[in-house]
Amino acid sequence: MLFKKNKLENLQEQPPEYWEEKSVFVILIESDKGIFNNITNKIEEIENLKIKEQKFETDRGTLKLTVTYNNEEYEIGFFLSPFEVHKYFLNNTIDYTKTELETLKNIKMGLVLYMEFGTNPKNAYHLELKLASTISPTSIAVFDESSEKLIPMKWIKLASKTDILPSGIDLFSVQIVNNKNGKTWLHTHGLSRCHLRELEILDSNKELSFIHYKLITSLGTTLIDNPKSLLDKCIYIGETSNNDPVIVTTIPWTEALKEYDKLSIGGIEDRINGHNTQSDVIFLYTPNDKNYKLNKLSTYDSLWGNNPIFFLTTEETNRMSALAKERYNYLSLALDKGYEVQIKIGIKTTDNKSTEHIWHKLCSIKGNTFKCTLLQEPFDIKNLKVGETYTYKKEEITDFIIFTKKVTITPSTVYLLEKENLD
């Protein structure tokens, strides 16, 4: 037994698993026939990639490559392995057709692709996506073992075709686990491969789990973009609805558990066979007279309000803006299908010193200009009124959302517009 019951002083962090040290994809294939044929030729078609060394280990059936990509060197491996898609993923009728789901249900084999990330995790992940789509473009999906999520090949192809790197949130997942007592445990998978520690929120509940989800994703994305952010021991990550600062830090789970008297989920019993490697629990620094005091996240349970704000990094804001502009042409298709489209516009403040990003409802498009109606009151921009219609240019877009009855579509998921019957 890994832990002795009620002996919190004996808690020990375990060594990372292989899917935490490396990024591991399982490319789902219906047949392994000829899977290694011309594989290196296909890989060399990837722009800015060069194979420096290759070898095939016959006894293990593993192809190993050393490649350079965008001036960074990577060790990459491939091997075949039995694999079945867990039934949890077979209810997704948004990303997959009924026929595709039936095919996934019958999958028995996968081509495992593994690599260790370098100094730029998003660049490495982008390469891994390109490798998957180049090697097996007809596959329906890829199982990202490191983040424990099934990724549609349609999304992978779309992400591979652009020079814009994926978002930090694409590199990890957040699992929200509830128990019968109404308590919730949030934890990430995928940050370890980015040379970071996984993140957790303990003692949450169903009512607050969405707010806590936004917090943990904001912090995870921030750490991927700025891995040294926590060197100052805390990060100003957002504000409550009443403008209370949300200043967070993290504590290793082996120490964090000592701060909780009783945990009905996320405690020792849930870590015997997993969730016991490199993972940190999120805590808050809260105002206390002139100083700040370290507290559990539950200190803010009654303070969040209806609309807390969690910050994005400048890198992520710029990435979102670039992607929205690149996929601008999809907006006409959305309007033609009768979907509601909301566009975020970057507008200079009255003093011209900063930019506000304000949501509008799209009315019409003509070339690179469009008309839309203002949906929210600006903070510091005169002569703009909610409900009025204004004309903008493509260059001013910073984000967009397409609303259907079944799904919300973002610049990252515009491939969904190809589906019928989303209303």
C-alpha cells in the first residue's frame, strides 16, 4: 500500500509515469497493414522539419527518429499497440457522425507516437499534431494519452494547416470529478509533459465547479505561456465580480492535504493508484489588513459573484486575435446557415492609451468589412451605444463565437460548420 491511512506525514510524491514525462498520442487505425511504408517520406514533407537520424528496433517494432523542427531537436518514436476506445468517448455526436462512432467502437489497434517536449511546448505539440495528420490523415481521431482526451482528426488537420500555434488549453485537459456528497475535485492532465506540475482544486462543489474550471484553465494556460510565472510564488490571475483580486499560488499535494481535515474526494484514498506524482493544489492569497494571508480556495466561495474575470496572457490574446482574422471567411457561412454570430472588436479607448475588446452581434458581411450591433457598454469609449449598429474591418476582430442550438463554435472549431442539423 502506497499510503498509511491517516498518516499524512508519510505522504510521498511518486515518480512520473511515461505519459507524463513524454507526450503520447495513439493514432487510431483500422488496419496496421503498410502503416510503416514510406512513413519517413511522409514526415519529411512537413515544412521546416528535417530527419537527422532514424533506426528501426526490430525486436520492439519501434521506429525512432531524431528530427529538427523550427530550430529545435526532438526524439520521436512510433510503435503499434492494441487499443480500444473507452465507451466514455463514444457518446460525442457533435464531433463524430454515427458511422464514425461505430468505427471508433470497433477500433482494436493504434499507432503510438511519443516525443519529449523541448523548451517551447506549444511548438512541440503543433509538430505532434502535424505528424499525426501527415502519417494517417484518414484516421477518425487520435487519443492524447497525456491529457486523456480524444481529438477529432478534423480538428487536428485544421490546427496543422495554420502557422498559428495551438492555445495552451489545447495541451492539457481538466477533469471535474463529483461524488454523491456534492463535492468536486478538479485536476489537470497534460501539464507534466510541458515540464510543469499538474494543477488541482480540492473541496470544490457542483455550484462552483465552472468558476473553478475557468480559474484552473487560466492558470494552466498562463504557466505554459510563462513557465516562470510562479517564481515570485504567486500570480494575479483575475478578479471577482466585486473586483476582489484573485492572487493564487500552488502547494505540492503532499503538503496541501495536511491543510484539509476531511476530504470526501481527492484525498489519500483517491491517490493510491494514481494522482500521486508531480501535482500541486491551488491556494489563494487574500487581503488581511495591510498584508496577504495564505488561504484555501474555499475562502472565496461566497465572493466570486456571477461573473468573475480570469486573465489571459498577452501571447494568448494575440493568438486568439490572429486565429479569428485567419478564419474570418467562415463567418459568412455561419450567417448563411442562419446562426447567430458574435464578434469581439478591439477599439481604442477615448484617451487612445489602451484597447477595449467589446462584443457585437454580426449583421452582415461584405468583403473585409461588416456591420454589427453593440452588445455591451464600453468602459472608456465615448459615442458608442448598446443597440446601435457600426461598421468595422476584418483587421479589428479579436475573437468570435458562432451559436447553434447544439454547440458553440469558436475560431478553433470552425470545422463543425460543415455538419448539418446543428439547430
